[in-house]
Amino acid sequence: MVASIEQLVYKPYYTEHRANRVDAPAQGYNEDAMQGLQAEMIRSELEEVVGTPHLSTDDTDLLVYATDWFWLPQMWLDRGKTPKKPDFIVRPNSAEQVSKVLQIANTYRIPVIPWGGGSGSQGGALSTFGGIILDTKRMNRIIEIDERSLTVTAQAGINGTQLEWAINERGLMLPHYPASANCATLGGYLAPRGTGTISTKYGKAEDLVLRMQVVLPDGHILRTPIVPQHAAGPDFYRLFLGSEGTFGVITEATMQLDYLPEVRLLRAVLFDNLSEALEAGRQIMTRRLEPFVIRLYDPRSTASRVRKILGYELEGAYMVIGFDGDRDLASLQERKAMEIIGHFGAKDLGREPGESWWKHRYDFYYPPQSLKLPWMYGTTETITTYDKIEKLYYAEKRAVEESFQDWDIDFIGHFSHWFHWGVMVYTRFIIKNPPEDPHEAVRLHNRVWNVAMTAVLENGGMVNEHHGVGLKLSRFMRRQYGDAWPLLERIKKALDPNGIMNPGKVGFGL
Amino acid sequence: MSQEAISNCRYCLMCRHVAPVGHITSNETLTPHGIALMVASQRRGLLKWNTSTLRVLYAEPDAGLCRAHCVTDQRLPAAIAAVRAEIAARGLAPDTVVRLHHRLLRTGSAFGERVHQTHTHTSELALFAGDEAHNLWPESITAARLLLEACSTSAALVGAGASNGYLACSIGFPATARKNFRACVEEARDASVTQLLVLSPADLFTFRQMGPERLGVIWPADIVLTDFATFLARRIQDGTLQLRAGAGDAAYVDPTHAVRASERFNPIRSLATTVLGQAPRELFWRRERAHPVGSTAVQFTRPDIAEALTRARLEDAKATGAGSVLCEDPATLVQLTRFAPDYGLKVQGLFEALAALIRP
Ligand SMILES: Cc1cc2nc3c(=O)[nH]c(=O)nc-3n(C[C@H](O)[C@H](O)[C@H](O)COP(=O)(O)OP(=O)(O)OC[C@H]3O[C@@H](n4cnc5c(N)ncnc54)[C@H](O)[C@@H]3O)c2cc1C
């Protein structure tokens, strides 16, 4: 039971903390810079860099770019209120243009917020303090597909599905399949350390990157070494993975590809309970049977989401498991996994429901099937080791359900990104009748997050596994990292002394 | 229904990968989500209809990509047309839109003259020679008639120069659209037509889908609508139409609205293969993901967008290594022709190319 909800009530972090932080901009942002004559000067300088059609201060654009996929600004807009808008939107088409934009921002001490597809759910692309939204989508060229080393080098603003189509034409795939591929960008895959549906075999987006081109906050353009695995000094390229635009702008990346698999063998099984299903998943992973997907729904999701989208009325814990690649190998791996599953007495539902899940796996995201306003919802996904995961899941579930039972909160989850050592649980809360008053809604929303994240942190979980930190989880970063946090702050200060890069995100500028 | 799509799409980003204007401009606002959010925000009093918002509203090409890729079939293009209708009803439509509408209302044609024909001879089979074909690319009609003759068939011409109603509907004048649509139906009836051949996916979409869905008018069941390309492909297959072997190396450009008539993808390619003696080169943006050129209302409302859309298709074609492009749709051909020289590309009408292969 979380005792201290009252102490955890959300307080606007900006006013409370900002002035005291080492990485807070020296005199705060130069808000005057964004008005009157200075604004015109900035505008004309930016225009010179990106060209008139690629700079906007148009009201409509500013409003559309005022929200990403974070529930709070969407709700705010829905209730007829405007979140903080950017002052300028620029769409550079090269690292050189990005560099010049950052130099201008440093001169005038104004924030720069990288924007890929704006599909992030954490408010990472919000212009919390105004400033320049740097939309990367014009940087959308594929530079090279190397069919010998199986790599692709592309600019960071390329759309995920468009990139995948181009690679597929060579019989290859980029094995990062997030549900957001249709809308997210390559840079947006890497900046928040995203994870895709087939990560269990192929790894997270960050595991697939060989090298990057990055523009540092002062405008310096650098390339990381040609390969990530070596012994030539520290692994600094990892700094940019998960920095969500606070350490610079990723402008290009070389990614590892794979051959399109000969087969994808999928099936569904039903366990009596979650505990046994988790143990079966653990055994499959630790014996390195290499499933490309294990998606395990908790009994509540089995009863609600699986029924709603896939049409199966089932009780228990529903698991979809898949093996891909060479037909013989995949069949063998599947047979071995099914032996393990069989030991737990799970019911084999056959191929059809597994294949149907694969086919419809993204249907959940299309309205009206998706979660949508006016409901309040959030994905409190987390990750930890196998020894802790079940306890963590129940602790979070209990804390959230008990604390917000007056709001008839629904808490559901599935376990979908499995590693040799642990698994991610994709937990979600849903409140179907949140307060109508937007201010109250913000407070309730943040209270739920406080309770959920407290349970996560107290039970050995990470505040996030793949959506990133953004603005939403910024305030938990200090607690997450404890003693290690000042190191990150020092790195931030060294790279971005004026604090122009995406302030307020990833815990920086608090 | 239209409100529903605005509401559903305002925070949905799932068709971003195919949205043509978003792709060519890289502008978040000019995506289905951006436009829906703008309209939803106008409804909530956060934006007003003014030059800025209207520029966005009329930038959407109404080419159907978003809906073709929507798992839950959100009818956003229709919803946007409905918003434009509201704008028009409030007298806020931009001048270009008003002028275009007056033309469509007065003459029934956007590009030239509507020929009012009296059909003295009845004909079971007719060819729809609409506005674009008749006024902008008449070669396609001549070629189609030659090809029909070569199939030992003759067909009356119906709707010469007539707008099918799509443009008026798309810019927000459903009453005029209905009038244009019905005029086409009436002419087909006058000619006692039982089967109407259409040259483009635009006509097919308008008559069979847009009419009932957006205008509440239904194409009469006793006049069978047939895609001309599919008709020809069948005639070649069954030996009715015998052509000389063609040779060439061109890229095939799927026309605007191609995604709204996906059953044409294969027949049209078999025709292109006949013309070239080999399969055509394929664009990246092809078949299910085929982007439009600037042949919809954007050519009037946002010529900048229209040009950029067309240039993007030509760049895509150029990247295939082809020296020429092949397409069947008069409206698309006209747009491609405007800028093709900049890319060193020749533009060839598919039906004309087929007609040139008719055995003497
Ligand atoms: C329907 C839907 C499904 C989703 N499914 C998944 C999923 O399966 N897996 C997953 O991991 N996520 C998922 N997400 C979350 C989100 O889409 C991903 O995190 C995505 O990769 C973000 O990419 P984006 O280009 O939209 O980035 P944005 O939202 O634009 O940005 C995200 C963050 O990265 C920063 N950023 C963006 N580009 C750059 C750059 N080039 N350089 C530096 N910083 C940059 C931004 O400043 C921001 O902080 C989903 C989102 C949606 C809407």
C-alpha cells in the first residue's frame, strides 16, 4: 500500500525546482527573445538557414506542434485549452542546417526541441518553454544499403515504414517493428531507446545501431566510430541513445539489417494463471530458444483486449509465441518451446489465433478501437529481472487499483519484450470517467503516475522500458538513478552549457 | 459520420507513412492527423477560420490514401469535404474555390466545355469521356475508340467534357456535385446505355463510391460501370483484341485515386506489359501506396502542393532509370506533362500506346 499519496501530489516542477539546478539555463530562457524585434531577427536567421517554406510561425502549425502523443496536452487541447506552443518550427534537411539552427539558438538562448514523428507518448517533443521545434522529417534520405554487411545508413527523419519498405525490396528487414512504425522516425526510434514487437529475438532499436551522426548542442557535427563493438575506449555513442534530444540531434544512423525470414511460425497457448506462464516464458528465454515474440496477456487483458480485438472469449493468461527464420530451425525451436509450455499444462490453441494476432497486432492502435479521450489512460510499462517481475507487477497493480478504486480504475498488462535476464511488463491504467475540469484531470493523472512509479521503483523496476522519459517521467529520474544522477547532470552541463536542448526532459532542467 | 472521423483521426498517426502531402512537405500540419486536429481545435474555439487555417484545409488532396490504409475505415477525406461544405455555406471559401464552383455550376466543366449531346442512336455500350479526357487529353478518347473498334465493338460517347461531380464535392459544394453527377447519369440513360466504360480510377471512384457515400446518389444498377483498362485486358486475354508486340522501357505511374480502385492494379500492368514487351519499371510509390499527382482540386486551391506532388512522382519515376513514363489517366497525364521535361522524361498515354499496336 502506498501511504504517501498526498506527499506525491504533482507540483509544477518548473517553478519549484528549476532555479536551483546546475543545468538550468543561467538566466532562464530569454523569453523576450521570442517577441518583437528579436523574434523577427531570429526568424530571419532561421529562415536563411532552412529556407522560407521550411520555417513556420503560423498559428495553425504552432498549435498542431503543441502536442505529441502524451495524454496531458491532448486532454488539455480537448478541453479547449492551449498547451505552451513553440515559437518557431524549422525543418532542416541536413546536419549542416541543424548545426546552424543550434548555433542561432545558443546565441539567443532559446530552447530547441527535436521532433521526429511526434508519436512519443511521454511529452518528449513538447515545447514546454516555447522555442524552436526542429522537425527532422525532411532529413529522410536513405544513404546506403549495404547488402554484404547487412546495414542501412539513413537520415534520422525517415519514416519507419517507408524505410522498411525500401529495405524489404532487397529481401531485408530492419528488425525493429514498433507499433508506431507508420508514424515514427528513425531518430525517434533511437532517441528514446524504443523497442519493437520482435525485439525478443532481434533486440531493441539501440541494439541495432552501428553508428550515428549527431549534432551537439553547440552545433559541432560528429560521427561515432564505424562499429559499436570494439575496445578503443569508452562507449560514448550510447550517451545519445535515450538522451531524447537533450544531448544533441541525431541526424543519421547506420542500422543492422536481417534477411526477411523464410517463415514466421506463430501459435497461441492458454495458461491457467500468469505465474506459470511467466515461468514458461523464462525457461524458453534462458534456454535460448530464440522466439521472435512472446506476448503474454494478464488474465484481465485476456478477458478484455483479446476478446475485443481478436474475438476470443478466454479465461486465463493468453500467450502468443512465434519463431522465425529458417523453416527447419524455427520448427525445432517451436517444438522445444511447446514441450516447456506443455509441462505447465497450458492449452495449445493452435496456429490460427497466433497468426490472427500477428495480422491484427496493430489494430489496437486505430480509433475507435484504441484508447481515446475523454478517457484517461497511461502506459506505465516497466522492466526488471525475472526474480522480481511478478512481485513488481502485482505491487503496481495493487497500489494503483487500491489507490484509485473510487475512480473505477482499470489496470491491465501484458509481458512482451523478453530478455535472457528479465522481461518488460506493459501495464496500463484506464479511467473511463476522469474529472471534466482539466486542472483536476492533470492532478489525478499525475497522482496515478506517482503511485505507479513509486511501486515500480520500490520493487526494483525501471521507470520505463521503451517509451522514454520525456516530460512525463522527468521528475522520477533523480529517484531512479540516486547516486548516479549527478554524473548525468554533469555530462548534460558539459555538452549543453546553455541548456538549450529539450529543457525539462529526461530529468534535466528540473 | 464526418464529425466522427475528425474526432477519431485528430490524435491518430497511423496513416502518416502513406499521406502524400505530409510526405512531400514534411509538415505535421499537412497530415490527416494535423488537419483533423486543426478542425477539432477550430470547433473548440482554439483556432479560427482564416487564411492560415483555410490554406491547410484546402491542401488535402482527397486522394484516398489515408482511408485505403485505415484499419477502421475512417472516412476522413469525406469529413474534410464536409468541413469545406460548411465553409462554403458560411461564405468563407477562398476565391479560387468560389470561381471553380461557379464554373462547375454554370458549365458542368472545370477545364473547358461540356458538350451537350442528343443521343439519337441508342447504344448499349458507351465510353465516358469526361471533363479531363475531353478537354485536356482528348487523345485518350480517340485511342479508346480505336481500341474498341479493334475489339469489333462500338461505343457511344457519353459525358463529353462533363465533370463527374468529384471536384464540386471535394471543394465543398455537394449540391453542385449532385447536379454534375446526375447529369452524367441522365445522359447515359438518354443513350440507353447498359454498360459504361470509364477511363480512370477517378471516374470509377466517383460513380461507384463517392456518389452514394458523400452525395446520397446511387449509380443506377442497370448501367454497369466497367473500368476500360480491365475491359481491354480481358479482350487481349480472350483473343478478341489482337495487338502487335510492343517494345519499350518505361516506368508506369499509378494515377491519382489508384488506391481507390485496387482491382485495377494487375490489369493495368498487363496492358503496360503489352505496350512495352516487358513489365514496366515500378515506382517506389506504387499500387496500394500510389501517391497522387496534383490533379485533384489542389491544382486550383494549392498549386504549390499540386506541383510538388507531381514533381515527386516524376522524381520517383526518374529514380527507376526509365526515360519515359506511362499512364492511362488523362488528368494524371496532363499534370505529368507539365513538369516531365525538367526530369528528362517523356510522357506516354497508355491507351494511345496500345492503339498504336493495333494490327492494320
Ligand atoms: C500508436 C503508437 C504506437 C507506439 N508503439 C511503440 C512501440 O511499439 N515501441 C516503442 O518503442 N514506442 C512506441 N510508441 C511510442 C513512440 O512512437 C516511439 O517512441 C517512437 O519511436 C517515437 O518516434 P518519433 O519519431 O515519433 O519521435 P518523437 O515523438 O518526435 O520524439 C520522441 C523523443 O525523441 C526526441 N527525438 C526525436 N527525433 C530525434 C532526433 N533525431 N535526435 C534527437 N532526439 C530526437 C524528441 O525530442 C523526443 O524527446 C508508440 C506510439 C504510438 C503513437
